[in-house]
Amino acid sequence: MKKLLISLLFICSLTACTSPEYNIYSTLYGVVSDHETGDLIPNATLVLSPGGRTAVTGNDGYFEFQELAPQQYSITVQKEGYKTNRKSINAVSGESIEVNIPMSK
């Protein structure tokens, strides 16, 4: 019985000493829409810089970039029939940041 109790205390002390895990990454998400009508724009291409990661909006105009290091990014959005738009965003460690991007024809 003593051996079991000592083993349990030892295991408990090891787990109590582990540090909690923190999310050091950021997520950028949002929608691309028509500046004049507010309609959501599907199939728009987004390029994240630095890093060169790309995303394409879904039928609902939604996009998302996950697991980003905290720093400043530029998102370039292109869609045929619209002017290219760029937006700068600061990704913050452990946060999800909404970035809605309007486009003009």
C-alpha cells in the first residue's frame, strides 16, 4: 500500500511540474466582398506576405490562414473583374483576427 501511495505521489508531482501549453500562433480569417453591393465574392485569390501562403475564398466569400507566427502581414486579394486590393494586418500570438476585405470593380 505504501509503495502505491508513494508511486501516486511521485506521478502527481511530475504532472504538476509541467508547464501549461500556450498557443503562440495566430489565425487570420474573414470575407471578401464587393465594395458597392456588399455581395460576397467567391473564388478570390489571397496571397499572404511574407510567406507566400495562398487561399481561395469559398462560395461564401470566406477565407482563413491558420498557424501564423505573430508579425505584420500583407494580404493581396485578386479576382477577375475587380481591382487588386491589399491590406496590412498585425497577427497577435494566440489570437484569431477578423479581416474583411472589400473589392472595387
